[in-house]
Amino acid sequence: MELNVDLHYPLPKGGGLQAQFSVSLDSPRIVVLFGPSGSGKSTLLHCLAGLLQPGRGEIRHGDTIWFDASQGISLPPQRRSVGLLFQDYPLFPHLTVQENIAYGLRRWNRAESERSVRGWIDRFQLGGKENRFPAALSGGEQQRVALARALAPKPRLLLLDEPFSALDLRTRALVRAEVRRWVEEERATALVVTHDIVDAMTLGEDLIILSEGVILQRGRPLDIFSRPASPEVAKIVGVENLLPAQVILASEERVVLEVGKGRIIAVGEAPPGGRCFVSIRAEEVILERGRPAQSSARNRLVGFIQECIPVGAQVRVVIDCGFSLTALVTRQAVEELSLRPGAEITAVIKASSVHLIPTE
């Protein structure tokens, strides 16, 4: 059984959302929708939920037609049996925490409903707040209640729009793990919108990149983050080093490229025409000082540090080595290597970490 989507919906900034994909419903799965603001991610969830009606196309859930423009079919949200959580996570202000969670369990018997509500209160660390009203909760607590309310009825399809945005890092990791566990336990399918790279990398094994209403790439998160299909995807997934390059030598074993005033060695096939972009994630760049360490890396680029930019627990180091190259290192590495602007440094990159993207 599959969820089949083929729809078009006009977007506020012009153009339209053109989504065509399918998702297997026979095994537990989390599909992550990732892309910049205004790319159509939330609009897609609203169309699936029945809150927006596409201009054309169809949506099928197994053998059930949810929407078909040609036949004039559009099932209302209550007949699509989906669990919903959108960015504003609205709770019923006149209901307590436990009453909000139990709202979708009205057809359950009382004992089952109470047991389920108690379980979600424990799982999302809401103990002691059962009888509070939403106004007395923090934003993160409200978001956990809304998420529990969406999960409690055990929907076959779960639609989550930025479900962890109001949570601190510790709670975010806990709730993320609980969502994954729930999907596995219930053998359910979830579509999750997020702007957070950690969420995208850790939530599921199916990632869809959206931009300006178009699906640019789909695959395993690690594959997309390390081997983006286009320069646009590389920018969306946060590749720090996206450099125009020219092939100057290609063989079965390696590809030598001219990048700025320097050279880089890659493995794989040379792109047609010879011109391409070199994509290197900053965490794949290793910095060394002094005698070279034992390494099989083919790229050893000597340069000078231009700047060191703190980024949370890490530091982004920008190096001039004939072209501008960015590395991401720990604060401890900064101290141990005495990384300072103007200092000479060697950047070490494995040829397998250099991904080539055709210009066309």
C-alpha cells in the first residue's frame, strides 16, 4: 500500500508547488521535508491534510482517493484519518493538559483513554502539569502536549510541521527519539517538515529537498548531505565549500581539478565539459600544523588562516590556500593547534570527500 501524491498548488510568492512522489505505507517510515522558507513544505502538508485544495492533480492513500481534481473528489480532513501538528500547535484553551491529549480518544473506553494519556504525559515529561491549562504552560510544554495529542489516537499517517521548534536541545533530542519509537511501534508513516539539519539527519532515512515548490532531490539523508545533486541542493543542506572548478586531468583513478589558484584531487567520473563545482563539507576538512601525520589523504593544501568564527561548540576556520576553504573544528582543536588569523596551516582532505557537481 502506498501514499501517492501528484499535485499542483499556487504559492503566495508566485509559481506553484509541484509535488509528485509516493511513500510506502507497509513499513514504519519517516519522510523528512527539508528546504528554505517559502518552498512549499507546509503547503504540501496542508494539501495532504485536506486543509488546502490543490488546483489540479490527485492524492491517493492506498485504495482510497483523498483528492482528484478531474473527478471532483476532495475528502474533508476528518475523513482522512491523519494526525496533525502544525507550527502554531493550537491547543484548546479551556481544556487541561490531560483533556487536550484525550481529545482524540473520545471513542475509546475510559480505561484505555486514561492509560494512553498517562503514558504520553510520562513519555513527554509532563508529570505534575496534567491539570494545567495551556496559558499556564511554556511554549515548549504546549508543543509537547500538542504532539502527544496528535500521536495518541495512533493515526496511520502523521503530518508534523516543525514539531520540535520550541524545545530546548535536551528535550528536543528526547521527543525526537520518542517520535521515532512511536513510528516503529505503530508501524506508522510520518511526514515531517523541519529547518533543522540535525532533525533532518537523525529523524528518518528518507529525505526530500524542496525549493520554490519543486522537489530537487530525494534519498537517504547522509547521501544527500554528502553528495548533493546540484549547487542549489548543496546550499540548502549547508555545504560550506561550493567552489567552481575546471578538470585538468582525468583518469580511472583520479580527477585533478583547478580551483582558483590551487588544485584538488577527487575520485569518480569527470563531469562532461570539464567545468563543475567542487562540494566539500567543512567537517571533512582536517587541519594540521607541524610534521604531516600519517594519512592516505591525497589533498594536502598549505594556506593561511583568514578568520576563526565561533559557531556554538565548534569554530568555523576560513583558510586561503589559493582559494577560500572553510573547515569546522572543535574549540579544543583551536587551542591545541593555536589557530589564529594569519597562522600557516595545512588542510587535509580525502579525495573521496570531494564531490563533483556538473554545472548543468
